[in-house]
Amino acid sequence: MAQVMKLKGGIHEKSDSEAMGDLEAVFKSVDLDQEGRLDQAAFTTALIALKVQLPEEELEKIFEELDEKNEGFIEYEKLLSFLQMGKIPSSLLNRVKNSKVPRKSVIIGQAKHKDDASNNHKKNGKDNAPLLPPVNQKLIQMQQAQEKMDPQRVKMIQRAVIVIKKAAMKNIPRDEVVEFLMQKQMSKGDIELAYLKAQEQVMNADERVFYLQELAESRLMELTEQQKVNKYLTNELTTHTREIDILRNLLRLSTNTLLEKYAYAFNDKCPFNCMDELRLRIDAAKQNINNAQMNKDNRAIRVHQRDFETLNSLFQCIQEQKYFHGYLMFHCLDEVIREGMPQLQQFLSNYSHPKSNEQMPYD
């Protein structure tokens, strides 16, 4: 075999030994268990990683010829020796020789070439559709992040790509594959990355269509389930909101009754800053009512009117120094309104119980 480097059209064409080296490097990279043999999925994956664009039927035929014992595996040392002896199509080696993928290239972390896309489209002066679609932006971003991955994680993703290719060849559902990979302690993010790589790099057209159809169905089912969950949560939230409104109304009624039956006032003066907070909230409630009336939003009018009345009752309690009643009335308001009066809340918390030496009336 020739061992001399050639130039074709000004572009370096690999020698036979360089091409053989590329084959061996990539075969070893997909032989994750270092057993010295490849199954059909790993064999196909390795050649696609080298951008060997042979029809899948031809690849299957080559694999069957090499799998002399019909075990479902081939030894890549035997493959290399058969290549050297010319026992399998020379087109395989020629494809590798014309490939621009460097020897260290594997499925994970392939080197990128700016002219790959144009070379895929142009051959012998004619435009041809590429065998594989261009890598999408999401995959590029994941590959860039992958540079920081530890080798063990990279190896696990490599293994997952081959598992996915095997499953695609046998039409095994995606859910089963995902469950299997998760049992192998893979994260959902890494599984998604492996599927992106498999889809872009090792699946044939039919496998890709099947995968995308299955993915669309899976996403639709997930969306339907999420809609059911959202409906349930909405109903629960509506129920809780209604119950909270009932309790606040009961607290308001109880506080008004207590004002009549137990009108004890404290001697302390409420700080001016607390009163200012309360006045601002009352003014805001007035403005909210006006805006709701302009928009003819009856529900909003009722809500803001209720808040306005509660704030006025609270203001009256503070003026009359009935701080225990004010504390109860304060908690008739929504949390967002209470949080807008932090100083008043702090002040009223000192009066969260009635005067200890006074006896509450029960008549």
C-alpha cells in the first residue's frame, strides 16, 4: 500500500497508514469496555464519526461479512487486517482517506471544520444533500460546555450514544432507553445531550424520523399531564383562596364584635411613621378602586373596596389606641398589603394579646 502523502486539489489526502490509524483510533474510542470488538451499532457509529458516507445497507453487508461466526460482534483488529488484505470494499478506506476528521476525533468532542458543510454539499462540481444535517446551535453550546467535563462523564455519554444507536436500530421506545440510562446513574441533562449527538451524528434518516415522531408524541403526553396537574393546582388554589377569604371575614366580624364588647385602649402613642405607612396604603386603595371603576372590573372593585374598608377600620383602631383590636384588624388584610407596612406591623405585634389584668367579657 502506498505510504506517500498526496495532494488533491491543494488539499492533503491521507495516506493508507493515516487512514488506518484513524480507523483504529475511532474504533477503540467506541469500544468503551476495551474488549477489542464492536457490535453493529458501535461499528456504524464509528464509521459515521469518521464521516464515512456509505449507504447503511452497504455498512450492514460489510458487518455481516466480517462477523463470520454470526455472533453479532466483529474484532476491529480483524477489520484492519482485512482492509490491508483488500478483503472488503476499498471504498471504505478511500472514504476515510478523504475524510477531514483528525485521528483523535471521536463522537464526543469532534473537531470542527468550517468547510465541512460546503464539502458535504459539493462533490465533483455538483450539489448533493449531506448525509447528516448540520449540528444545531444547542448541540454546539453543549459541546463547548463539554470541554470542561471530566473524562468519566464523557465516556458515559459516549456509551449512551451507542446504546441509543442500538435502540434505534431495534425500534426500542425512547422511554425505555431513558429509563435504562437513568438506572446507569446518568442525569437527564446528559441523556438529552447523548440523544442530540445520536440524532445529529449516528442515526440514519429513518431512525431520525422515528425518533422525532416518538419525541413529539412524548412531549404531547407530557404537556397533557402537565395541563392536568395545572388544572388540579388551580382548583386547589381557588379552594384555599376561598377558605382564606372566609376566615378573614370571620376575623373581621369577630374584631368588630370585640370592639363593642371589649373597648380597652392602651396609653401608648402610635409613632408617626406607622401612621404615615397606613395613610399611604389607604390612598393606594382609593386609587385602586378608581382604576377598577374606570376599567369596569367589578371583581377588582369589590376586592379593593373591602381592603379600603378594612384599612379605615384599622386607622380608627389606631387613632383610638385600641392596638389589640388593630392587631386583629391588621391580619384581615392580604399579606402583600401587610408587607407594605412593616413598621406598623412591628408596632402592633407588641399588642398581640389583650391587657393581661383585664378580663375578657363573655356576655
